[in-house]
Amino acid sequence: MAYFDKVQIGDKLYGLVFGKGKVIEVFENSHYKMMVFFKNGYEVPYTEDGIPGWGNFKKQTIFYKEDIDLTDVDFTPVKKILSPKKIIKLREKKKLQVRLPSGIWTDCTKCVKNYVEEMLEKEKFHLFRKQK
């Protein structure tokens, strides 16, 4: 039995990538089980195991709001703002972390390249840090 077998429209969820979300559509006979709308405007399809159609995540990234425990997740603010040159260099060495819209830090290789490029173009350098 999959985690989201009994998901319904209107269920409140929490995604590790985008934060608070709500189920807006449930699919039958599809690879994806549901479409989730997030507070920041993103709509993302998820499988019945909670794997998103965004990025290259291979594990569950969304949970029922009451099931999630975020006590050991890293939400710390960035201590040193990196230069664009340093960000690119760390990305090439695969030692760059990016702050997701939910506030959680993750390895930059797990994100869609467009997200990283967009943050660089918008000069949001505070969303990057060297991997710990």
C-alpha cells in the first residue's frame, strides 16, 4: 500500500521542496497520483509514493502535514553570501547547496537547472552556500 493511496482533493500536505501545499486534483490511470498547489504558486504532480515530477528526486519529498517532523532539517540562514564566480565554481565541483522555496538546504544537483539559473539571474546569491 502506497503512502498516498487514499489522498483526496483538499488534503493539506507539506513538501520538502516548496513547503505548504494542498491537493487540487487526484488522477486515475496515470503515472502521477495527484497534483499539488503550493502557497508560492507552483503546481507539481506527485506519484502515490510522494515522488515529485520536479527535479531528479528519487525519494518521497511530500507528506501529510500532520505526519512531517522537521526537527532535524537544516533551515539555518546563510552566513556568507557567495560571489557569482564562487557559486559557479562550487557547482562545477558539485559542492554547492541551494535553498529551496520551503527554506530547506539541499544539494544543487537535485534541483532543476532552470531553478538554479533563475536564482543566479535574479542575483539571489543568498540562496547558495558551500556544502557542509
